[in-house]
Amino acid sequence: MSANTPTEIRELTATERAERQRAVVQALGRVLPADAILYTPEDTTPYECDGLTAYRERPLVVCLPETEEQVQAVLKTCHALAVPVVARGAGTGLSGGAMPHRMGVTLSMARFNQIKTVDPVSRTAVVQCGVRNLAISEAAAPYGLYYAPDPSSQIACTIGGNVAENSGGVHCLKYGLTVHNVLKVKGFTIEGEPIEFGSDALDTPGYDLLAVLVGSEGMLAVTTEVTVKLVPKPQLARCIMASFDDVRKAGDAVAAVIAAGIIPAGLEMMDGPMTIAVEDFVHAGYDLSAAAILLCESDGTPEEVEEEIGRMS
């Protein structure tokens, strides 16, 4: 490589990377307290990947801001230095969405963990991006409400990461993905400009860009605050299991349920090897002799559940 090759293209030497790191840390030190900037190998290694552990890269620097003003300052500083920024929630994602940039800053939003309001009348909650998915339902539980999207990592994953990945879960068939359960998202562009998508109302002036933002993996904005929809807790939930001697028959049964106009709360299919693996872990009593099993969940009033379970059976 020639000496004038852009640093974004050619591989930097260890000395050049260290010099770059010092410059970035010095610049960030003007806008963040010292304990909010991590740059030593032992401090940055825990941030080298998300749940997709096959790909790893230590970031140049990790920032842990506590206020929106600090987030804005970090983004403006990095933009001025042409330093890439990757936002990070809890790091539970399986798609590499929080994969660091070797010459970039990982912006950890873990300290944005406050639930601002829960409104049982409008059935909404305003939460910071670092609030855990399950924590929203826990806060809404006294009002008989909960937040419907339930990824398998909901005990740890954050709402900001859910927005970035448009996360779903077992119950997304009936209750939708994150994009169907979010009213408004506030954050900052990569230049550090404040931006807002959606509205507290049912509609908002201008282009409806909320659905574009949700699932964009932080490429359009860094989320700081989210207004989510809450739904009433169902009175009853029941699950039935069906065993099949052929995977295709199980797939046909799924199609038949949907074609009958039934929208189960959850509808999951597992083939034989997957059933064996899951049963070995959870000991749920699954049929290990079946080529495939189908788990159908129904929720609602007792009358609704009884009728739906009967039709699915």
C-alpha cells in the first residue's frame, strides 16, 4: 500500500492504531467523565461481539454515556474525527448488529435504564433505550398490562436493541413484532442532530418513517427513548401439542390453522432432532418419537380459548 492510502482502507500498524486511539480518547475526554471511556484491552474485550460469537473485533474505544447531551456530544466528536460509531444495547443479538468497528467507537447505551412513565389509560410506556424488555412488562403488571414482543432473550435484551433489530418472539404471530408495538422513537443522527420518529398520537405529519427506523440496526439513528404500546394481560392461556410422523404434515397443519382464520397466540414447529435437543434441556415431556411436533397456544377469555383450542384440535 502507498503511504497516502486512506486509513479506512489500508491496515494500520500497531503504532498508528495506538496514536489514533489516543487522539479519540483525548477528544472524548472533553465531553465524557473518565469512567465513561474504556480503551484498554481488558476493558474493551467484553464488547468484541454480540450473541453472534463467531465474529469478534475489539473496538478502538467504548463509551458509556448517561445523558442525551453526552450521547450527542460523543456523536458530534466522532463525526468531526471521521470515527465510525456502533451503538450497542445488551449484546444479546444473533445477527452481528452490535459488531464493533476495529477503528471505531462502541456506544454502549446500558446506562439509559429508566422507565419514565407507564400510562394505563393510553396503554403506553415511555422508556429509555437501555431498559430490559421484560422490565417493561414488570412495570406494567400492576395495571393488568404487558409489553407483547417477547424475544427469547427478553430477560436481558434492551428495548433499544429490539428497535434496532425489529425483534419478535413466540407471540409475534398474534401480537406483532417491535415495529407493530412502538409509537415513537427519539434519538440522534450520526452527526449528533436530535431526531424523532412517530408520534404519541395515531398519526404524525409528514412521511411515516418509524417503520424504516425499526430494524435498521442503528444505521439511521441512535435510539435514546421509546414510547411503546401496552396490551391487556389475557385472562387465560393454554397450549396444546400435536405429533406428526412427517415434517410436511406438520407444515400443512400450520397452513390449515391459518387458512381457517385462526390466529394463535403462539404456533411453533420442531422437527425430531430439535425436539430431542430441547427436551434434553427443559424436560417438558415432548413426544420424542414424532418426526415433528406442533405447539399451539391460545389466549384470551376462557370462552375464546376453549373455542379456539377446540378448532385447532
